[in-house]
Amino acid sequence: MNKITNHMPTAELQAIDAAHHMHPFTANHELAAKGARVITRASGVTLTDSEGEQILDAMAGLWCVNIGYGRDELAEVAARQMKELPYYNTFFMSTHVPAIALAQKLAELAPGDLNHVFFASGGSEANDTNIRMVRRYWDQMGKPNKHVIISRKNAYHGTSVGSGSLGGMAGMHAQGGMPIPDIVHIGQPYWYLEGGDMSPEDFGLMRARELEAKIEELGEDRVAAFIAEPIQGAGGVIIPPDSYWPEIKRICAAHDILLIADEVITGFGRTGEWFGSQYYDIQPDIMTVAKGLSSGYAPIGASLVSDKVAKVIDSGEFAHGYTYSGHPVAAAVALENLRIMEEEKIVDHVQNEAAPYLAEKWHSLADHPFVGETTIVGMMASLALTADKSVRKPFKAPAGTVGYKTRERCFANNLIMRHVGDRMIVAPPLVMQKSDIDTLYERAVKSLDEAYKNVK
Ligand code: PLP
């Protein structure tokens, strides 16, 4: 058998890939016919593929490479940690320095009293932890019926059976067995698609009040928690109307239910604050983090837990944990990533330079005849493609067809921009400079022009 290397012809790599590699969230038979794009290396905000093409990564991988690619410091820390202590677990009264140091750092960075950290290998696992933790919390509080978790349609909280059930992705639920019992979904604050004739603010209030109605329907004594992304990411970068979060806060407090903020995407600078909860002035009881925690350089996630919840959970044994909870190499890499973010003031860079410039460019795309609205917070943005911008009219083709074609044009023009239905989204590395944003804009305009011509 040949050794597989970067130097093999692309077609050969694609054939072996198609024969043996089942890709996530991919129709693998289509991929086999087309061949996957083989990414061979990356530096800064640019990927290189096996044909030598230079591609601007406006999605930071999967919303995770916040500090950009190719930071040697992280590779060096990983190598050092692998030599010193490549693995040990944190079960059964053991610990190690990287896990201790990262837990302390996260407690310092997180808002309010999220002073306790339960580690996982990614966002799905951390949300599975949250399901078990909030139920255990209410059991220990003497309220064993408080087990229902309320989430939202079109939310994404991961792909395991638990986290996929928390999520409200109809396509995932349609594939069987989800949602598991005692997880229910209310409407999302997606004004553009679902707001009809209401003002965004009235619509935001209405959607928030669905939470109160659901709690009253089920009975407060049955509801454990509400989980939400401050801004829905995979759902299409859905930025809620300003009225939404204050009302959600009020309802959670009034009904004695826990608030879980899933900050897997919005954490670590994406919104121009360290956490989306700070952007919206929310104080969650539990916060889910992953992705930007290590800038994607190592798989790690965590549940950040408030004093109130940790005190109850820690009063007994919580029968839960992963082999890789607090993995020393992943923890060391995450710590180094956070050191770089702080020392290089990357959150300030987002807030004062990159995000305002991206916003200016992004909003100017709203003039395009193909674009119905543009929205952006920090370094996460979306635009709606529309058949008629005056009335937010959808296309005749099934939802997602035009978005997919537009994404294809972006891909051909060496820009990674994703589509969710007929919404185009970006979440670039936070370290983007103005010249990178200019390139993003130019390639986006070219791709929109080309897609528009084809659709007209
Ligand atoms: N939560 C949110 C908000 C996410 O966007 C994701 C992944 O995209 C997850 C959870 C799941 O994280 P992971 O893919 O690391 O399991």
C-alpha cells in the first residue's frame, strides 16, 4: 500500500477518501462523484489545497480557528506536554497541572460566578454533561420532577443523541430517535423569515414569551432549564431582536429555572466581548464552551458552572465523566491559545478594528439585488438571499437550492462562505486584518454576481 502524503495526485487522494472515509454532515455518494477538496496546509487566514489554490477561510474552519492558523507556539506547547505527561485522567481523586491551570483561567475569564469547570472533548459532550447536570441538580434540590429542558427550533447544540435532542434541527430529528424524552422546543427569534408583518421588537418579545407559555403549560415544577445560543450559529447566524434576551432573563428568574448559554460559537471573542453573555448582559447558570477555547488546535470543550449549581452538584458524587475530560495536551494548548488572545488583545482587535470594518463592508452587500438583509455582530455575519428584497420573498426553488449554488460560486472563487438554507454566513478568524476583509468582500461580490446571473 502507498503511503498517503500531501504530494500524491489529488484524484488519487480523493478516490481513497471516497472509498474509506465517511464524512460528517455529507451526502457521501455525491462527494464520491465530485471528490472532496483536499486541504493540505494553512497559515493565518488562508488555506492551501492539493492543487496549490489559496483559499480565504471566512468560516475559521468550523467557527473555531479564532487566532488563525499556523501558530507555532501551540504546536510547541503540545509537543512539550506530550513529552512530559501525554495523558492522565481526572477521575478518582487525580488531577494534573494543565487541567488545574485551565480551570482557574476559565473561572477568571468567565462572567459572574461561573467559577467551576467540567471538561469534555467538544461542544456535544459538554452539552450532554449539561443535560445530566441540571437534572442531577434538581434531584439533589429535592425536586426530581424538574427534568424537562426547553430549547428552540433550529438551534444547534451538537450531534450526540443528547445534544442533538437539545438542538432543534428538523433534519436531524427526522433521521430517527430524537429528541429524547423531556426535551421540548419553542420558536426561534428569526424575524426575517418568520416575523411576518410584526416589528422585530414585537416579534422578539412574542418569541421570548413562548418560553413562559411553555413553562406554564408544563408546570414550573417540571422544568429544569432553558438552553440557547446567544446568537444561533449553525441555524444561520440568527441575531435576535433587542427585545428578546431581556425578556428571556426575566422569565428564567421569575420561574426558577436554570439558564444554559451555549457559547460554543459565541465564546472567546466572536461577538467582540469575551463571551456572548456579556454582549447580551446575561448571567447564565451554566455556559457551554468549545471551539475557540483552543482555536480548534486540540479537541476540548467544557461546561462552566456557577457557584450555585456547583455547590449542589459537588455535595455528592456526580456519576459522569469522559476519558478525555481535561486531557493534558488539549488543556495545555487551550491555555496557550488564551495566553495569545490576551497578550495580543485579540478581543480588542475584534471590537475596535476588525468587526467595525467587516460590518461596513458586509452591510454594503445589502445594496446587491440578490440580498434581502445583512446582519452582523462582532465577527459573525449573515445575509439573506431573496427573490424580491422589497417583500423578503423566498425563491421558487426549494429552500437552500440558491444558497448551495452561491456557496459553490464562493468555493470556485477561493472563498469559504457557508450557506444555511438561502442564508449565507461568515465567521472568520478573529485575527483578520483590513486587507483580508477587503479580499473577503471582493470575492463575495464576485460570487453573488455570478450566482445572481444564474438564478435570474
Ligand atoms: N453548540 C454549538 C452552539 C455549536 O455550534 C456546536 C458545533 O457547531 C456544538 C455545540 C457542538 O460542538 P462539537 O461539534 O464540538 O461537538
